[in-house]
Amino acid sequence: MFGRARVKDFAPGEGVRTGAFQELFDEDAWIPIPVPGDVHRALLDAGRIENCFYDRNEDGCAWIEDREW
């Protein structure tokens, strides 16, 4: 089954402190993501990153691993 969800990045621990897990959390700044899917593809589709599988763009995408999604 396929569906749609939304993702947003937070500093480690920030998502819990802001209540991102709550059902009625404000999702205005969130990025749509297909399910199944992955964060890298969603960020690429949203124009937030360059293709991390091309040339040396992987270096510019390293910050993704340091964030909470």
C-alpha cells in the first residue's frame, strides 16, 4: 500500500520538546514524502538539497544524518 506523509527536520531532542509527535502539531513547514519513501528523495523533490548521488554532492548532504526526522 502506498500513501503520503510529511517530514520535518529537528535538532536532536527538539522534536519531542516541541511536541512534533502530537496529532494536532502544526505541519506548515513540513515536506511531503511518499510512503514507502526516504528523506533524501523528499528533500531532493522539495528542492532542499542537490542530488546527493551525483558528483561530490554527498558532502553537502551530510547534515541530514545529524538531524532528527
